[in-house]
Amino acid sequence: MASEYIKIVNEVDFDYEVIAYSNQTPVVVDFWAEWCKPCKSLTPLLEKLAEDAQGTYRLAKVNVDDNPNLAIRFSVRSIPNIKAFRDGLVVSEFLGLQPEPRVREFLRNIAPSQIDLLLEKGQSQLESMSWKEAESSFAQFLAKSPNQPAGLLGLLKSQLMLGNNSQARQIISDFPPSPEYARMLLLVPLLEALSDTALVDVIQEDPLFAAYQNAIRLIHRGNLPAAMDGIIDILRQDKHFRNELARKILLSLFEVLGENHSITQQYRRELSMVLF
């Protein structure tokens, strides 16, 4: 079987169709032969999964009887022999007939699924502050993988930045126990600050509180760098403003953008200078 995602390769085109191609997209090579009984079960499964993956990796089939030099080159001494290539190198492999869950796990480890790509897309949109687009990507991801903590965390961030406080509060209320739970808790102060009830206690004569209110308004408008500037200024004057509220809001914003974001890194350095 050959298709857009499945190639029959030989000694002539292997370097182009597998080695070179793997610099852009992972390639799974199935070393097989007509006489191999386990191959008759494994190869159809590999073909089905490659079609389902829709191009997140390529399946290349090598008949070892027709291509003995490739078998020697890659030390194929028994079949079926499955090798995964990425960036021109073998990064993973297995021998013999394996149960379908084991094969699926092998493929997940070498190539992201379409669902994984949706999650990655949402994370990228958060980093670019495209809140509405991120909300859509995380919603699509969760439709296919309900209650997945990483997807819920991403959706929570986008809902917060869109001002959808009731939806954000529901996500927090139902958030499952997971490694992401502690990161979710970092966002709770931001939800409270963005909620209407958070600014009832107005002290007009307190300039620091007025500066805090302005920072929250800037967050509502999506101007996070200006809001962070305001919060840093508050902390310069009062490191423990309102029982650590300003610092907690800043940590919430770091979590929204992610630790690798240039804005997070810039203001985390400034926070460290202020506090220490």
C-alpha cells in the first residue's frame, strides 16, 4: 500500500525519502519481507495508523529481500524491525510483532498527534497574546480530549484574559488533581482581581491602591507590559502590598504568558531586583 503518507523505498531513494525527509518530518521505517508472518499483522496496523496520523510522520516500507544493503547498513537481523528517524538519525526502534497499544505509544513518542498539535497551537497563541484564537484551539483540543489538565489550564488562561470570569471560575472549581493543579492555583488571584467584586474596596486617598486599580484596568485592556510596569512600581514602594496581592498578580501574569516568554523573563528579573 502506498499513499501520500506511506512510501515504498529502496536503496536508490532511501537517503532522500527517509534521511533527508526526516529533517522536516519524522519517518518510521518498516523493514519487512513477504515471507514474514508477523509482518502480515504489523504492517497493516502501521499503514492504518500512518493514514490516521495525516502526515504528522511518514511511513516508509523497505523489503529486506529486495534491499539487502539497507538491511546491512541498519543492522536489521530479524524482522519486523521498525526504526524511527528524525533529523537524519534513528531515534527509536522496536523488534517483532507488538500489541497495538505499544505501537501507538511508540508513534506518540516520535511524532505529535493532531490533538497534540492543537495543544501546541493554543500555547503558541497564548504567547502571542491571541486570546480568542487560543480559546478556540483549547476548546477544540478539549472536545477531543475532555478534562485533560494541560488543555484546561490553557483554556482557563484564555478565558481570564478575555474577561470570561464565570467560565474561568467554573474551570477552577472542576480542575482535576494533576501536576498542572499548582499552576492553576497561581491564576486564582488574577481571577479575583479581574472580577467585579475585587475592586469594591476603593480608597481614593491611597495612591498605591489607585496605581493597583490602574494596573488591573490595563490587564483588562490586554496591555500586560504596562500593567506589569505599574505593579513593579507598587512593589518598589511596598514589597508586601495588600498581603502580597501585587506580587501574586504578577506571578499570575507570568503563568499566563509562560516562563519562556521574553516579557515574563524581563519582569521576573525586575521582580527579583525589587524583592531581593
